[in-house]
Amino acid sequence: MARRIMPFVLFLAVGGVAGAANIGARLLFNDVFSYEWAVLLAFPIGLFVAFILNRTLVFRNSRRSIMSASWRFVLVNIVALLQVWLISVGLVRLLFPWIGFVFHPALVAHVIGVASPAIVSFLAHKHFSFRPEAEPRRLATRGGYRHSRRHFSIETETRNSSLAP
């Protein structure tokens, strides 16, 4: 059981470090840009930290090439960015003012937004971004042996022709 949980725990720890990099960058960008733009601009910094740490610590057994893993990682995180942005901006611009929440609303909203895609991101990275390259499929199974369909049809024709009178 611990072998199955440890990668997720490590993923959460890596996510905490990457999230801190993301939030720290957002705080710096917020001095120059609006909150919405700062959230968007900080995301690639957290993304870079997350990729390096996940590749070296969490999914170190992945045999997928860096190029393949990185574009898949970015693809998964584009979806996560949409979620982070909608939650962060939705909380700070809509929900928090409506309920009267005033304790560092931008920081709290961004922390919640950054944490929100954790479970879905772990599963997507495990089964998509860092999953080993697919091995060639063995298609048909006959008589306990695995063959490709092409091999099976040639073998069947040879067998049938030898049975002819």
C-alpha cells in the first residue's frame, strides 16, 4: 500500500515547491501587472519547477523522452492553468467580495487555485505525461501464442496449403 501512496505524497510535496515558486512569482509580477495577468505569467515558472522535480523525483522510472514528456506535461498543465485561473480570479473577484472575505484575498484565492488540480494532475501525469512509451501491440491470440494479424494470416495460409491433396 505504501508503494502506491508514496508517489502521490511525493507528487504533493513537489507540487508544494512548484506552487510556492508559482505564488512567489505572482507576488513579484503583481507589482507590475494586474492580478489576472500576474496569475497567468507566474504559471510557467511553477510549471518549469514542477516538470524538473516530477521528472527527477516522482516519475524517475519513466523511459519517455524529455521532449515527449515535456509536451505532454505542458498539455496537461494548460488544462490545469484554466482551472487555476478560473478559481483564483473567481474567488478574488466574485466570491470573496460577496461573502466579505478580506484576509489577504488575492493570496488565499491563488493558493486555493494552485492546489485545486492536484489529484487530476497526478493521474494525468502518471498515465499520460510520464507513462512509458507504448510497446508494439500483439494483436491476435490463437492457440496460446501471440502473433500479429499479418503473421497469423500467412501462417494460416501455409498451414491450409499443406493440407490440400
